[in-house]
Amino acid sequence: MTADYTDFHNHLIPGVDDGAQDAEFSAGALGAFRREGVRQLITTPHFDGALTQQPERLATRLAELDAGWDVLCGLVAADAELNGRALRVERGVELMLNVPDPDCSDARVRLAGTHFVLVEFPGLQLPPVNAAMAMGFIRKAGWIPVLAHPERYRNLESLAPLWEFLTAGALLQVNAGSLFGDYGSTAQSRAQEILAHGLASYVCSDYHARGEPGSARFARALGEAGFAEQAELLLGENPGRLLADEAPLPVPPVTTQPHHVPWWRKMLGN
């Protein structure tokens, strides 16, 4: 598989959240993505959804992000001059759904100004009731919610809520590192289930500018387990389509036939 990936969940803007601490971290992160074959990025700092209903606080937060974005753009230009090929870097946010009906009309809140919005629930906990309601509100407003790392929600006891999100018009994005236990064994098992049922449209890094993004590791592992097609769709084709404001293609289940070794054991070599 040719490495030419798009990552739309990462934290590269310096000094605005728990991602890149400063410009040095941001520059290092650009190099890390380049080494892994990621050629297009949408960076997504954490963003409080309630701010979209508070104009003065919204303006303050967006101004902070604008300033950091200007620094990152300078780093992207320097990286291109050094390496001879520019990375495409756009912006969005990881929108915290601490209100069910955030206002996503400002293009800076959406992913590269497209119709897609990366969202998450507070505290890595799904709301106990009507969790899909926020997805419906966002769709009704004309936008397409992409739920970040559903496998990481601590109270996700089955895949039933994820089916509800999909029915409400949302899409799912799994973190690459979840398959390798980077977020614990429960998230690892849930990620395996999500992929085995073909529920995820995207895999991204959720990279916080430390270590390695994990895209290459994910692609290599799935390829060696016989699922190169799925890896290409999850890392390359579908995130690229999102950046072009296009719907994702279906991703075949990452699963094996009955009585065969489970795919994740093949992937992890055990």
C-alpha cells in the first residue's frame, strides 16, 4: 500500500491545549507525520461546544486559536522548504458536546471548512440517555458529525449506542493506537469489535505531538493480517474524501471466517 494518508484528528497548534506545548513540538510533529506517510492534515484543538453559544467567550477562544494557527502555518512553510514537498495542513476543532446543539456555523469549528465536524462527549462518558440526540441536532443544522474515538468511552458496554449514532447520521473515527492497547485493554477490545463490524469510516492518530502518530503501524499491521484494503480506506481514501467534503466509502468488516485465527491475533502476532 502506498503511504499517502490524511489525518484529521491531531493536536498540533502550539500552546492551545494538551497537544503541542510550543513551536518546537509542532515542528517535530510535522516531521513525524511526514515519516509515516501522512501528506494531508487537519489539526483539531480541543474546543468547548458551549462557547459557540457565548459570543464574547467564543471570540476570545477563536482569537487564541487564530494566533496559534499563524505560528503553525509558518512552521508548515519552513517544513516544506526543508523537505521540498509541502504538507497540506488545514484546521478544525475537536468539539466537546457539553451542549447538545452547538453552533457550527463558523468554518473554523468545522473540519477544513467542510460540512464535517469532529465531536466528542465530555469526560469520555456517553450521556446516560439520548446520547444520539446531539448527532441529530448537528445533522438538522446541516453538518455531519464525526464521533472521535468511540472505543475509548468508559461506559460503552456494547456497540448498540454506536448503531444509534450511525442511524442519527453520524460517522465514527477510531484512534490508530487503540488497536495496540495504547488506551488500555478495554478500548483495544472495543476498537477490534468496531472494525470487525465495519462501523468505522476513519482511523486517525489523535496525535498530541509526542512519540509517533501510529498511522504507519496501523497500516502495516492490517496489511500483514490481510486487510490492506480496509487500511487504505480508513487511513487514506475516506479521510481524503472528507477533506474534499465527500461522504466516505463503505469499509468492509475486518474479520475472519469462522474457525480461523481472529484477525487481531494475526495482526498482533499472537
